[in-house]
Amino acid sequence: MIDYLDPDVAYLLGLIVARGIIQLEGTLKTIMIAFPYKNLEVEGINTVINQRDKLLISLDKIVDRIRELTDADVRKVEGESEVNLIIQTHKETMFIRNIRKLLRNRTNYYEFEIPPEIFEVESEDIKKEFMRGYADVAGSARKSNRDKQGRHRVYLDVLNRNWKLPIQICHLLQDHLGIPVNTIAYGHPNIRDPKLEEYNKGRRNAWAREHQIKIYADEFTKIGFYLEHKQRILEELADENKKRGFTRHNFCDPCKPVRYRLKPLHPEENSDLLPPEIRGKHFDNFRQICIALGCVRFKVCQGSLKIT
């Protein structure tokens, strides 16, 4: 086992990769993690929860866990739509050196990737702890996340500027933890504005929203949340899925021929907001974007689906 990677470190890495900003130069080393809440209330099947109040309570346990791990000053700072967790130390500790190494000296969530060590380690607990950390910050379980058949889902958000992270999270979930991903709603004009409705209203960049990785709630219980209010809602949604007798969702097979509904060309397909790998290309389905960005599953099955 990698000696500087244990479940506690993996959980903190998940928090940081989700919404962390790191400042390690100078005498004061600072890591700030934002826990956002878009809506004050979150609704489950039979429960409506005030996210702010519950988040502040749940974070106390996380503060204690991080303080014990880092031997640093750890505190909560409340904002209008988020609570920031701030970790600070004047020492160049082993913990600080490990974070530098694991995150390859990257400094913010726009560029963070899943550390290769998470994939390489044999411990499933470490992989799950990383995903719980990520989900506690950037995951949402709510009734409104259901699909067209009414099956409830968990969403994992990735900020739009980070295009590498969605397929890495998908790979970790499906190939390392055995949890199928329902879909990835990329912040791409072909996915978010397929009929050019926003574009025709003058909102040219309305598509450049966060990417959302969507997993069915009953599948995501294998990961779960440490934040109590999110876990409570998740359990309600998962139970409802089970009561309705939905069959297990299939794992993505990017090499299986699929007849996609063709989308019109979008003027923003050439936007500078898109990474070079997909800029200037047209996509009719999210799987095609995954392939263009380096989907591991597609590499394994040797690419029978072509990008145009």
C-alpha cells in the first residue's frame, strides 16, 4: 500500500478535488474547500431539509477528522450560499508535502484530477473514501434529480472548465467500484442547448454550465455521504427506487453501436471555452464526448465508434 495514502487522506483529497483551492507558497499554507448549497431547502420523498443548518452541524465532525489528520488550524466560515472549510498551518509538514505530491502541484478545482494513486491502490475503502469526499462537497441527492421514468438519481457536479475529471470519476465508479453511471450531462452546446433555444435568445454561453455525472440513487448507496442530510435524502430516494422495482442499470459500453438522435450544428461548437480535444467537433451523444476526451472503456474495446 502507498504509505502516504490512507482512508482519511483519500477523503480529504476528494473534498479538495471537488472544490478546493490551495495556497502552499510562503509561510502560511492554506487549503480552502467550499461546500455550496444552491437551494436553501432540499426535498426527498417525505422529507424537506434546511441545507445550511444541517451542513453547519455535519461539518463539525469533518473539521475534527481533518484536524486530527493534519495537525493544522481548521475552521468553518459561513457565506451566503456556501460554507468554507479553511485549513491553515505555518509548517511544511509531511501532510503538506503529500498533498503537493498527490495533486501534482496543481492548486485549484479547475485543474485538479483524480490522483493516479487512487486508481493504483488495491484498497476499495480508499477509493470509496475519495468518492465520499467528492460527493459530500459536489454531490446532490434530491427528488428533482429523477429521470423521465421517475427513477431517482444522485448528481456529481464538475465545474465547466475541468473537462478531464468527468471521465476519471466515471472510470473510478464503473471500473473500480462497480457502480454504473447513467449519463454525463456535459456543459457542451450540443448537450445543454441541442435545439439552439438559448443561443437564439442571445444567451450564447448558457451551455457552459457545470458537467453533471448522474448515478441512480440505489446504486450510489454503495458510496453514500457523510453529510447526514444528504445521506438521509439518498436513503429515501434509494428506497423509493427499490419499491418501484427498477432493474439494474447497465454499464456503459462505448463500443456498442447506438442509433443517436441527430442534433443540429451549433455555432458554439468552435467556442474557445471548449478544450482543444473537442473544439470544432459535433456530438450527438455524451458518449462521443467521453471518447474524444479519452474514455478508458473505449480504449479497451478498441474504438469502433468514430467521432465526426
